[in-house]
Amino acid sequence: MSNLQIAEQLVVSEHTLKTHVSNVFHKLGLRDRVHAVIYAYERGIVKPADH
């Protein structure tokens, strides 16, 4: 989902969402969403979809 789509789902501004995402990345030592996905897979937070 885009930042705007996520913000709309959470009923916050896109700017607020970007701030929250940036804070999470900083706290976890991540650079971007790709690294967040890798982080989540490595820790078993998400699993690959069964095909």
C-alpha cells in the first residue's frame, strides 16, 4: 500500500504516517520498506504466501 492509502486506513495525515514509518525504521535500524520486509521474514513475523 502507498503511504496515502495507509494513512487513510489509519485516519491520519500522510505526513503523520511518514513520520511514524520513519521513526520505526530508525528504531529498528532499517533503511526502507524492503529492509523492513526482510527483517519481518527473518524474524518469522510474516511468512511467504503459499502458492
